[in-house]
Amino acid sequence: MSDTKTPMVKADRRLSASGDANGAARTVHIRTYGCQMNVYDSERMIDLLRPLGYRPVDDAATADLVILNTCHIREKAAEKLYSDLGRLCETKSEKVGGMTIAVAGCVAQAEGELVRKRSDVVDIIVGPQAYHRLPELIAKAARQKGDALDTTFAVEEKFDAIAGSRRAGGVSDFVTVQEGCDKFCAFCVVPYTRGAEVSRSAAAILEEIRLLADRGVREVTLLGQNVNAWRGEGPGGREWGLGELCRAIAAIDGIWRIRFTTSHPRDMDDGLIAALAEEAKLMPYLHLPVQAGSDKVLAAMNRRHTAADYLQLIEKIRTARADIALSGDFIVGFPGETDEDFEQTLALARAVGYASAFSFKYSRRPGTPAAALPKQVSDSEKDRRLEALQSLLKAQRDAFCDSLVGKTLPILFERPGRRAGQLIGRTPYLQSLHACAPASMIGSIAPARVSGVTPNALAGEVVGRAARGLPAVFKAEDAEAPRE
């Protein structure tokens, strides 16, 4: 890791409420790294900046304001920030009228002072729980260099601020319902960068989703670092869990599909499982990370569940909802992981039979308990294990997709495809499906027969009339999702 600073380039221009110092419209480019929560946060930043006269642009070189919304989960993601800042230094120096650069997100939270030391090109540093204060920070940066930093944990204030600026993003959209984490897994920085678990109020969530439904959103994905840890107050002061919240969302006119991510096995309670079983608008797709299949490694990770606990939970969920498709997360090469431990991870993956899953090499993150553990696994061994696990998971994903060929599934069409006359939609299992269909079908659900599998999507043909709703006929032909 280099400590070389990028040269400082000053751009001292005061901002008016509707643009720059001369009142001209201004532009913003946001580069997003990492998770879906960051994608959501970036969209909310745009919403907050529109009243200041900013419009989004795709090219950073043409932007008056560039925001790098960062991820700190793995070292590679953090280093990408410094690489991008180096390139932006020259861009900023050549930009007529100047450029303001902001570093947002989890790297800003975890190492904001280091960012300032390594790159004088940065004007604003703002953590993930303080980005609602961006307008103030932009004005502050225009007045003086170096003081526009905010990494406070003001998550509840942020929830209130973003609610009033919300815009719809299309047929499908994200809604944050929970942030932070109290689990303190030994490898993870989230409790330190996002803070403790905080649930947004049920009333605010439902109001936002009603607004989205009025603006044409038909599918919502509820976001949280531990989304199924959400707790709120329902009618009469009764405590709600995520299951009750999903039922209330399902009652909103215009919302046809509901998803949620990411869940922790320890928070997968009976109320949520019952909602999955009984509520047709809850899609039969569940992302439930496990990280490892060895009890020894799970204990070292501080996951506080065993492999058997996880497998029993999977069986309970499948008993409740036979058509559920499962996704997961894995980490290979955690300190102390042996070949035998890794074989147990492969065995767990085989036992579950994932429709899709994500796997990563362990990344040593400063300040986490795992960073100080002995018996760090070599990079070459991590590479070997990752290749073996990804090969298995790809085979499972391919088998799942192949099993859908010939079946008719309800597809929510979201947008035009690359080819003329083609639309892209999503199956209940979250896969993209391409089919020839008129643009008038966007925002509708239609039955499509899966005709083939491409590397990143399914191919299909529409075989029935589109409906602007969720008729019972639009269910998968088989009651049970395919398994390996």
C-alpha cells in the first residue's frame, strides 16, 4: 500500500441553491463500489442533490461533483478507491470550472483521516450514516478546504432525511429498512463502518413503498445488513418482525413482488418463515449466507451457529415453501482453515444445492478480530480453494437454470433489451430472462416459457397475455424448486 499523496488541486467556488456561483446547472457523477445498500445510498444521494440543481452524468470528466461511494469489506475494494483517486487527480486539474471530489461510504467511515493523508485531491469525506448532510458539506467545501468531513452515526436522522427526497427507480426498486450489525463476525467491518443495528419505522417504510407503487414500482427489495433482524411497531403498539412487515407491504395496491436481503441464519424466525409460506407476493428466493461448513471455522468466525443448525434451518424453510430457491455466501481461507475444514464447506454446499451463491477469499481487514489470528492461509491455497468451491457452485447454478428449461414462469418485465423488440424481465428466482415482447409489457407480469440458458440469463418466449397484477395462474408449474 503506497503512502504517496496525489497533488492538491484547489477549486474554491461557492454554491447557490440551484447550481454554481453563477446559478448554472451543475452535474454529479457517482461511482458505486460494493453492495446493494451502496447502490441504494448512491441513488438517495442523487435525490438529495437534485434540489441543489445537480443532474447525474455518466462521465466523471464532465462532472462538477464526483462522489466515490466506497466499500470496505475487502482490501481490493478499498485499494480501488486510491487507484481511482489517482486517475481523478489529473481529471480534476484539467476540468474547466473546477471539480469537487467526495469520498463516501464505508472506506470514508473506517479510514477517513487516512484518505485525507493519502490524497489531497479529496474535498469531502462522508460516512454511510451521514450522507444526508451532503448539501451542507458541499457548501462547506466551497468555503474552505479540509473541514468537510462527517463520519457520525446519524442513521435515524438519515432515514428521516431521505424519505422526503425519494424518487422511483423503475419497475423494481430497493428500500432500506435496516442498517448496521450487532453480530460482530470476526472477519467483518460492518459493525464498525455502519454501526449498531437500527430498524427504520414501519410507518416510514410503508409510506415510502406506497409512494413508489404510485410511481410505477411493482417489485421492492428490502435491504439491510441483517435485514431479518428488523423490528418495528405495528398497529396497537404490537412488535412486528420482518414477516409482519412483509405482509403489510403485500397489502399495498400496486406492489406485486417482495424480496429481502441480506439475512442472517440466527434471525430467521418462525414469523418470517410463515410469511414465506403463506404470502404469494414474497418471492421464492432467499439469500442466506453461511460462510463455511466447518463448525471449527464457524466458531472462529463468531457466527454462533453450527453447520447442522444451518442445514436444519434450510430444511425447515423448504418444508414451509417447497419452491424456494436458495443463495448463499462463502469465505474460503479463513485463518486456521484446514483442508478438512474446506472439505466440510464443500459438503455443506452439496447438501444444500444452491440456485446461486457468492464465494470470496478471506480478506484481512484492519481492526477486526480475525486480522490478529494465527495460521493465516496462503494466497495460493486460498486461490485453490476458491476455484474448487466456485466450480461446484457454478455447476449447481447451471443445473438449476437447466432444470427450468421447458417450464412456464411468471416474468415481471422491467426494461428494453439490447436487441430491437426484446424485453428483459425477472423470474421469481431472480434470474434475468430475455424475450421478444412489445414495450407495452414493461411493468407487467406475463407467462413465459423458458427456452434456453445463456451465460448470464435465461431465454424465453411469452406464451400468454400480460397482466397488471398477480393472478393466481402465474405460478411455477412445479411446486418444488429443482435441487442438485
